[in-house]
Amino acid sequence: MRYQGGKVKASRYYAPMFNEFIRRHGFVNYVEPFCGSLAVAEKIKCENIICNDANDYLITLYKALQKGWQPPIHINRKDYYKIRSNQKSFDPELVAFAALCGFGGCWFGTYATGGERARLKILLKGRQGEDCSNEVFKSLIRLQLIIANWQFYNLSYDRVKTPSKSLIYCDPPYENTFGYKAVEGNFNSILFWNWVRSSIKPDNLFIVSEYQAPEDFVSIHSFRSNQINNGVEHGGLKKCDKLFIHKSQLNLIK
Ligand SMILES: C[S@@+](CC[C@H](N)C(=O)[O-])C[C@H]1O[C@@H](n2cnc3c(N)ncnc32)[C@H](O)[C@@H]1O
């Protein structure tokens, strides 16, 4: 599923690495304080999976799926804009579903038809496009089985519990990038890094995705891709996404 800042491509590399850390250290919890579209979490093998996001519509959607809610197979342009302009009149899970059908995975971006998507794909990659809302539908139906026993929270990241024996993967809004429409306020990266420092315990491993980090954090992996960020595909302009850990935890990854 396309999502602003989503890690669909990177997850193919990150998830096996995280699964290996989980296995090696006997972690029993996998925690994602900024879970977004669950692109990484859905590939994780761990006893307990705890996901959080400040976007309340998104978390309501995941909880609704856990209760058996069936998303629509398709959403047309007219309904999309009707939901977008009257969000309070619709069930929050339907609002989230519609929002995910925005162009380029951008929350309530321009309505993405197969035609628009097809044109973009042909332009960028020479590939055929498809019906975007049906693609979101299929992704959610697949997720429904995977997330059945997960715990979901709708909190600010700094209120998420990080129990012992946890691998905590943070994929926050990146510094100096546009914010997230569905989340109020500007993200403060300095406070975020301080929170990571103060939450580190001997039996936890924190891994953070960012382009850059303060000096006491070390890059353990780089991923270069035409990734979607802020709903814009950086065509030729390739950004290097990195995974960081605090230098005091380096011994855990050797
Ligand atoms: C880079 S995206 C995560 C993408 C996710 N890894 C994926 O693959 O889809 C960052 C997420 O952080 C959420 N967010 C923004 N501010 C937050 C906050 N203060 N606390 C928790 N989540 C927040 C946004 O709603 C967004 O889903």
C-alpha cells in the first residue's frame, strides 16, 4: 500500500534484519511508535507486535479490520471527494480507507484513478497502472489476517510503552520534510532523539529510520531508492534512507 514516507521497498531489507535481531536476542516485543501503513511491521515475526500512530483515523481503521470490517472494493472520484470534504459525517474507518486512495499514497491527496496512476507509471517506469482504491482494498484484506492479534495505539510516540525485551523501530517524520496532514503540529526531531536516548535500556534495541542523525547515533544500513516521501516520488533525485542506532547499543548488532 502506498503511504507518505512508507517503507514498502525498504521493508524487504529491514524486516529480515530485524527478525534476525529479534531471534538472536530473544526479544518478545516488536514496537513501532510510527507504524503508518505497517509496511515493515507486517513482515515481522515476533511474539507481540505493538503498533502506534498519531493518525487516529488510521488506527481506527486497523482496529475496525480486527473486528471484521470489510472495506469497499472500490471508491469512485465523486464519493472520494464527498468523504474528503465531510469527514465527520462518515465512519472513521471509511474516511481512512478513502484517504489512503490519494495520489501517490498522500493522505487525501488528489483522487488517484487508474488513468492517472497509469500515466504516472508509464511516465516514470513505462509500466501499466491499476485501480488505486482496489489496490488499497486488496492490501487491507491481506493485512486483516496478519494483524488479528496485534496491539494498536493512537498516541504521541513519547507516550508509547517500550517494555523490556523489545526491538523498537522508529520511522518518524523526517527532519525538514513536510508534515503529515492527519497529524496536528510540527514534528520536533530534537525532542524525538532525546526521547530515544532516554528510553534506551539494556534489554531494548532502538532502530531509527532517518536521512541524518545526531553524532551519538551510528548508521548501520543505507537504502537508496526512488522512495515516496511527502507524497512526492523523487524521480531521479535519489535519497538515501538510513537506519541508525545509538552508539551505546552497537554491541547488540555484532
Ligand atoms: C514516515 S511515516 C511511517 C511510515 C511507515 N513506516 C510505513 O512504512 O508506512 C511517519 C508516521 O508518523 C506518524 N506521526 C507523526 N507524528 C507523530 C507523533 N508525534 N507520534 C506518533 N506518530 C506520529 C504519521 O502519522 C506517519 O504515519
